[in-house]
Amino acid sequence: MSDRKQVVIAGAGPVGMAAALKLAKAGLDVTIFEMGDDLSVDSKASTFHIPTLELCEELGLMDDMLEQGLVVPLFQQRDRKGGVIAQLDLSLLKDETKYPYRLQLEQSKFTRIVRKHLEQYPNAHLVYGSGVASAEDHTDYAVAILNDGTRVECDWLIGCDGANSMVRQSFGFEFPGETFAERFLVMSTTFEFRDVMKDLAEVAYITDPDEWMVLLKTPDHWRCLMAVGPEEADDYAVTDERIQERLNGVLADLGHEHVDFPLVGKSIYRVNQRVAKNFAINRILLAGDSAHMNNPLGGFGMNSGFHDAWSAGDVIEAVELRGADAQKAAQIHGVVRSEVCHSYVQANTKKNFKDMQEKDESARQARNDMLRALQDDVEAQKAYLRGTSMLTSAHEAIARVRSELAALTA
């Protein structure tokens, strides 16, 4: 068995990398075990909301993120055939935050930015080709068992190893919820949608009872998100022919001629709404998709995972640097992050999915009327933006964790 490590993190995705940098900056020794031979090139997530940007500033990442990302203060709710329903302006929150916008930056770029910063810390170690295959709880310490059988003792283990988390599965934590019948198709194209939709914002949620769509501008291309019905095979859904047909269907609704979309990426994946029964057991904490999964509408997944990581870091710092009781501190993480996930992330992502494809005309009209009314009521729009940007929920949850941890050492 190897010498005991202070903190082990399973997984070098955006959540695990953020947790590692926070802990390394606090002076703690941290080792990340990543199954892949390098950081992933997957970019399923690309939206950073206000509270996440504020935390990234604390980590010293914002200069690099702004250099590589796209600042987006405006986003739209649109109807596929009727155009703009409402345009929302995050700059209205400029007196409440330094970052009154969304930042579009693919997660593969973010993790590489974090790696550059981690390399400045001799107490941070990133190990490739070694995934955590299982874990053991020994109350006062944990053991991470790597895929080659190596046993690594650690004071703390954070499971950031995704939806199929072996850390979570090691303890039989239930992961209840549902898998959508629909799959989500993500397509990337360099076609300039604003040549057709002149009033298009760089983030647009396009509702339709039959075929909704999300358009997100990144520095390099447009990302297009659409649902794939249960009757359509994966292999067919991702063919260039089928993608061209669907994207041209959107243009046809606007009276535009057929175009040949230059595609630079495509992927299809199943969508889950699930929350683990437990987020913490003694010195083992879960964060991100290891603990909860949700559909991507609203951009809450990676952001809430980042906030999980921040909570986990606060817990470990409180115990290691200020003498808080480890079991009590870990349970604060488990309770608070679980409550936020259920009451905010899960509730809002489910609502977003329902709204995007609402078939009841009266319900669609009522929602559209509410959104249009925000254009003439600045305070109401600001309240709406605090919700959609996660500003209120994140601030409250982070403050609650820190308050409860402080009480342990008072």
C-alpha cells in the first residue's frame, strides 16, 4: 500500500479539476487520478454562469477564461416559427456582480486552463491512465483502489468520476430518477445562423411543440441541441444526411433556401434526471455527475457540479486547516448540496424541458406572456435573471455551508 495521501480526486473533468485547484491553493496535497491518457476533448458543457465565474476569479482563472471564451450578456427565448418572445439582459445585474453575463467556453478548454494553473503547485499531482475502480470507507480515512489494483490510502476522497461513478457504486448508494425516452443530439457547425436570423442572440432557446432547438455560440462555432425521439435509431440520427435535413428544416420554417451546413462535430447521448441518495460518507464526498444528473437545458449541470466541488473543498479545508469534526463537516456537504440539487437544479431543468416542448397552447401562451412582461419590468427581469443564472441559489448554498462549518469550530 502506498503512503497515505491527503486528498485524492477521482476524475479530471471540470469538477474534479476545479476541486483540485481550490485545495492546492489552500496548501493541501491533492492527487487526481484520471482514467484517460490525457484530459478529455469532450465539450458537452460550455456555459459558465455568474456564480461559477465569481468562484473562478477566486481561483485566478478569469484572465485565461476571458481570453479563450465568449462573453454573452444577452439570451433569448424564441418560438421556432414566431421569432423572439423575449430577450433577457444579464447586464441588468451589473451592480450585483462583477460578471453580469454568461461565458461560453467549452469544458475541454477549461480543464486545460486549470491544468496550467495546477502545474504551478508542487502539492498538486495529476496521474493519467489510472482510474479509481472502487473505494473503501474506513471512517477516519478512505482507500481508493485503482484499476490496476493499487490501493491508495487518503485522508479524503472526492468522487468526480461522472455518471457511472465507481466511487458512488462502491457504497451501493442508490441513484434514483429517470432516463428520458428522448436522446439529445449536439451538433457543431460554422454556419452563421445570424445571416438568416438577423435578430438572433448568441444564446437562444427555441421552443416548439414538435421540434425544439437550442443555439449556443462559442468562440469557434455554433452548438445546436435537439431531441431525438425514441423511435429514431442512434446510427441514423447522427448521419450527415439526417442532420442536414433537420437543420434545414429550421431554415425552411423561416423561408430560407436549403444550405449545406459545414459540420465540425456531432454526438448523441442519453439524458438522465437522477440524484444520489447520499453525497457523503465520512471522508468520502461526491460532486458533479457522480452525485446528480440533469438535462442540459439552462446550463445547470456543470455549474452545479462546480458548486459541489467548492462545497467539498470548503469542508476539507475546515477539517484540515481549522480542526472541524470530519464527519459533521462531511454531512453538511451532503445535506446542503442534496437539498440544492432537489429544490433548484432538478426542479428547474425538468421545467425547462417541459417548457421547450409544451404542446398545450394555453400553457405556451401563458409562459410567453410572462416572458414578454419581463421586457417592461426591470425588477421582475432582474429577479428572473438571478434564478436562471443560479446567482441566488449558489450564493445561498455556499454561504450556508460556510456558516455551518464555521459553527463547528466556534
